[in-house]
Amino acid sequence: MPEAAITLSDKAVEKIGELLSGQSDGGEQALRVAVRGGGCSGFQYALAFDQPKADDNVFEVDGVAVVVDKVSMQFVFGSEVDYVEGLQGAGFQVNNPTWSPPAAAAAASRSKRTRPARPSSSSALFDLQRR
């Protein structure tokens, strides 16, 4: 397994640093990247600042601690977290080039395979939440 299963864009690293520096316990917090139930394909990405738990996978990416729970790891592996600013607002975006679009994921989940549907590359913007 590579050193980090997730990469962060330079803009994401900068914005995460800004957000954590404004918190008294920012040095103890990590970026949690997870997959939760919901959405068209059955799953969607979730981002939050959180403290690592005993069974989490913990990575350091460009000085930012990133945690992924064991169940989410299969879905977020190979993803990049980016911070984008545009006409529709600003926020974090998860890009995963290894997954198919929602329609293909939905079709795969209806097939006889037992593998769960995967979330598609996300263009949604996320606001980080504190846990």
C-alpha cells in the first residue's frame, strides 16, 4: 500500500491549514475522508475534522493528517481532495478517477455481483464539519 491512499491538492492543503490554524485544538485534528450511505449511487463522500480512532488508517499528506476508516478505504483509495472556488461557491471536492459514473455504479449494484456500488467522481462541494 502506498504511503497515502489519498492525495491533497496544493489549494486543499492551504485551506485545511487555514481552517485548522483558527482552532484551539487544530493540531490534534485530522481530515477525515469517508463514504456514507445516500446519493444516487448509494454512497456519497463525507469530509470532517476529527481525531483519529484506534482502527483508522492514518496518513500524512503534505503536513496534513488524513484519516480513513477501514470500511471507507476501499471506496476512497486513489482519490484526490481539492479546494475549488467558482461562481457556485467554494468548497472541497473529491475526485476519484478510478470509479465509474453514477449510472454505471447503479447498474453494477443491480447486477448479480456482491460488490457494493461505488460513489462516482464527485463534483459536489463540501463544507467541513467538526466532529
